[in-house]
Amino acid sequence: MKTAWVINGVLMAVLVLGLALGPRAMVAQAAFRLDHPDTAARTQAQVMTGAEAGYCNENLKSVLRNVLTKCGLIGGGRKGCQPKELRNAASIDDKEFNALFAPLAARGGLILFDAASSELDAGAKALLDKLWTDQRGASWFFVVARASPDGKAQDNERYSHERANSVLFYLQDRFKDPDIEKKVGLLWLGEEYAQLGTDFCDWTRSRPGVECHRESEFAGMSKREAAKAMAEQNKALNRSAVVSWIDCRL
């Protein structure tokens, strides 16, 4: 008899906890819609099943399938890829990997971090809010985090991993989506693979005040000055996470 009471007590506790947490998630999402009515309305109007954008060519989809599968994003397991694993999964070089993301410039964003830091500032959080709620019909939200090539490679891999996690943890806390880990793909590249260059200056940055100039804009400088300025700019660009929904059927 005592055993039955214990079981009934446990079941009742689980039921009460479920009733408490379920409405909390719905309230959090409803609060965001109230605070951002234009974004919520636009997102609802744009949702469509099996959406696929024009940039979803077979080359891109092939690489994405390999990355999603080999990095554990499809089929369960751990949710991410380290630099060497990603290079093998993608089966393409640095420039080709970055080129795949070029069509997403108007869809995604660049979350910038301080040196040796993974903390999201107010601008980063605001940009993540905007991008996450603009899902439309997409299934995958990619977070591709990097580190600048100053300091030790081992430390930079850790920074990029922590930056990817910071984005995921913020989205989990902000939106209370129970399926969020099934939607977010985390890739952390350290300094070893696919460093960003000036071709990413067109992306929306979480810190608009951080200037980004293309190589041609350094033409008025001496070669030495231009090289130094570009190196500093690229360091700032690579203390970052590229984030975007991917509108491809995979």
C-alpha cells in the first residue's frame, strides 16, 4: 500500500510540474509576439511547408547533408562538429565552404564578440531575436562560430565552441522551444578552417559601428598599412558566429 502511495505521489508531482512548465513556455512565446507584433505577424504570414529558396543548388544541399549527418545533426547523437571533423564532413576547402554561405547575406547575420570572450551583448541578442523569429518555412538554423588567429590554436577552438554554445543557450532561454536542439546546428571552427574575409562585409553585423571595408577600399594605403589594417579587420570579423536559417529541403 505504501508503494502505491509513493507511485501516486511521484505521478502527481510530474503532472503538476508539466502543468507549470507548459504554460510558462507558451507565455514566454506570447510575450515575445506582443513585444514584437510586426515580426510575429510577418513570420506567421511567411510560414510555408517545405520552403526552399533559389540558392539551394545541389552542391549546397550535398554539403549540408554531409555536415548535418556526420556532425550528428541528423540521426541523433552529439550536436556539433570540431574543425578537423567539419573539414572532412564538408569535403571542400575553406573558400568553397565560405562561398556556400554567400547567398545567405540578406537572410542571416554576423554575431560579433570581444577578444577571448563568448558573452553576447545587447546588439547580439537583438539580432538573434530578429533572425530566429524570421523562420518562414526553414527547418535548420545554422550557427557557425569562429575565433581570430591570435593566441593559441587550442584556446581559439575553445572560444569558438563557447561562442556557438552561447548562441544556443540564449535561444533556449529566450524562446523556451522544446524542440530547439532539433533545429539548431552548431559548428565551431576555431582558427583552423574557413576564416572570414572582406566578402562578409555585406552581412548584417550585431555591432554596426564595427567598420568593414573591402580590399579595394584600402587602395589608398601603402601595401604595409593596407595589410595591417586588413589583418585587424579580419580579426574582428572572425571573433564571431555566422547565424542563419537554411531554406533548403534536405
